[in-house]
Amino acid sequence: MALPLSFPTCKFLLLLFHVVFSCTLLFPIPTHQTETTLVAPIFKDKSTNLFTLSVNLKTPLHRTNLFIDLGFFFPWIICDANYNSSSFREIPTDDHCSSCDDVGMGGLSCSNCSIFNPPDPACNPNIFVCDGNPENPLGKGQSSIGGGLALIDTLALPTTTNNGSILGPLIPITNFTFSCTSYSPQLFKDLPKHITGLASFARSKLSLQTQFSTALSTPNIVSLCFPSSPKLDGPGLAFFGSNGPYYALSSSSSSSKIDLSKFLTYTPLIVNPVALGDTEINYRVGTPSSHHFIGLTSIQINGKPFPINSTLLTIDPESGFGGTQISTATPYTRLESSIFKAFTELFVKEAASSPFNLKVTAPVKPFNVCYHAPDLTITTIGPSVPTVDLVLHAKDVVWRIVGANSMVRVKNKNGVNLWCLGFVDGGVKNNLVNGKDNQKTPIVIGGKQLEDNLIQFHIESDRFGFTSSLLSRSLSCNNLALLKK
């Protein structure tokens, strides 16, 4: 039996321009694979307020930046004629594409390998290979769809050792499967500028956490700590294959380590049985959604609930409409119009009362509620405003949103100096015929509300973990101990 490929030990060096991996000695894959925890840095993009992940791809290894998406069901990467790797390979099939459905990219589609980049010296024009059609999760319409091949190559990430506080050797995933596509402006429209593709964290066979779990025989768990700052020296981290510990350094003592996993509260992950409307190409008819849903029962502002049509909070098993989704494809939480109206009215009322005494001013898009910045008191957990509580499957399971996660600073050279409520109107239900339906889910929790939160998707146990704001504990996602080594 051949020995696994060896890759170097790496350290994160937070230098001028992203994470750089400093490599030393070669290491094989650990023998005790069930103890392997992989990690990767998470960055916030300043221009889009979306999140990206940095990984190592190809042979030799090359740093690759990918947009983090929690819903699209397979990863995709630009690999044109400049894609140089000695380890990539296509997935062969017959001219009926009969084996392509098993790949996990949503359908029976295949092509001749000679018509795609990157050029494959081993391509036989008489052999068909499986396709994978990527989509821009922020786009709408046929122009947001790309064409490409299903490709396999090597991806490598470092491990953690010493109970999660020290960075260990790089571990290769030699059968990492993704869609290899060509660049088009629409495929990248509204996505971060410096990325070369998408990292899938969906409920799917080809999500990163599922591929790593399968390759290393580790639990299908991923934990994500999202940074609130776009500064390159302050990333968060993704942890794959482990329930913890995830150590952060106390702000009061640089030598005091705090395990963030101890702060996780859990609620069930809910499966939406209908994928229709999730993507532009409806090739997953009859399959469940790859998005992550939780069971929200009510929303409270300053401890006060407001009425919500209960049919909006539960998923209809026939249409898939309803429920609460967690997403990194929207920077701000979207609320269905009737929920948004009641939510903003109560927030404005509570903010106008003591001790806040805030008066609204003219808003700026995309927001509907804004305040003059000098009127707000700034605390360690952000602007002092009414708290927003997402009440989940039980009354005592509450995801608390404090000012740092509910308010967005808007300041520009034209004299605008505001704090705005970071929730947007998601519109009303569509009568879906074809394509993506952005009104399919009435509540979509967005990226702003995830910042400086540790969240965990435990797919095998169908549960979702969250800490609420780490700022409430004088911690943040850029306090993680691995980043300080």
C-alpha cells in the first residue's frame, strides 16, 4: 500500500497582505485520524461585508481564497488555462453520463474533456467526463450560472495540536472534489474581488466539512468564528472535525486560555424537504434543501415579543416555504415584509424610551431605521440600543443580538454619520415557477449578526450551536489562541 503524500508544517504569519503559510518539515497523515482537527482562516471583505476562507490547493500547494457560502451544495473554483497542478484529474463516465449523479453536483451532465480548461495532457477525446454547473448565490437569472467540469485535486489545511491551541502539520485531502469553471463577470457579481471561487458549507455530500469528514474519518462538524473587522491581521477561524476545544485568549491576560466551546448553546437543525427555489437550475427536484434551518419561535426586543404569523415560522413540507435560515450570502438579516414592519416599529418604540431616548433620522439604503451617530452611547458590546432576542425551540434557548451585531455604522465623505439597524426588508412570498426564489424563506439570518459569534454545524447530530456575541464575554473571534502563535 502506498504511503500518503506528505506536506509541510505551517504557521499563520499575519503579514501585510493576508495569511501566508510558513512551511518547514514534511509530515504524513496522522495515524489517529479521528483526532484530526483542520483549521482555516476566515476574513471579512471590506467592500461587500461578506466572508472568505483561505485554503491550500493544487500540487504544488497554492493559497486560494474562496467565498464562504452556507447554502450552495458544492464548491467551485476558477481553473482556466493558468490552472497549474500536477495532481488534478477529471471524473470519467460514459456518453449517457450515467455515473455523474453519484458525484454530488446535482444531475446527469457530462462533456468531452477536450473542450474545457485546464488542458489535460491525458485527455482522451473519446472519453466523457462529468460536469458541474456553478452558480453565484447572490445572483439571479441564467447569467449567474457557469459551466464547468467536475474536478478532483489536492487540498491541504493545517491541524491543531496540544488541545487546540497550537498549529500542527498540513494534512492533504487528495480527493477534494469541486467544479472547475471559467471566469465570467456575472458569476462573480457582488462577490469579494480577491476570491477565485466558492467554499460550500452546505448540508451536502460535497461541502467542505463533509468531504473532510469522509477523507479523515472525523465527525461531520464545522465551527466558524466570524471576524467583525476587515483588517487582515484580525481573521477568524474555521475548525473542521472537532467539538472543541476552541481556545481564545483573555483580554485581561495574554496567557489565560478560554475554551469557547463551553459557551455553545444548542438548538436542532431542521431539514427543509424541498430544494426547489434554492438555485437557478432546478435539477434537484425531489431532494431536500442544502441550506441550514433552525426553529425560531419568536423575536423579542428588549424582552418584548411582537406578533408574527406562525405559518411563516414553519416550513411547508410541500412547497418548502417558511422557516428561518442561516446564511453568509446576505450581509444583513432579511425579514419578510410583515415581520420587518412589526420588528422595526417595536425597535423604534423601545429605542425612543428611557434609557436610550433615541430619535430616528432619514435612513440610507439599504436600511430603514437610522440614528445620528453622536446620539448613541458606545459600549464594549457596541452601540447601546435595545437587545434583539431570537427565541428558538424552547423559551430558555435564546440567541441574543447586542448592538455590535444589530447596528451598522454608516459614515462617508458627504457628512453622513449614522448608526443604522442592520436588518432589511426581504419582501413578500413569490409564486415560484422557475429559478431561484429569494422570498422562499421569511427569515434569513445574515453575516452582520454572525460577527464575533462562534457557531457550529453538527450535521451528524442535527444540531446547531451558537455562543451569542463573544464581546459580552470580553472576547472576539480575532482573540483565538491559534492566531497569536
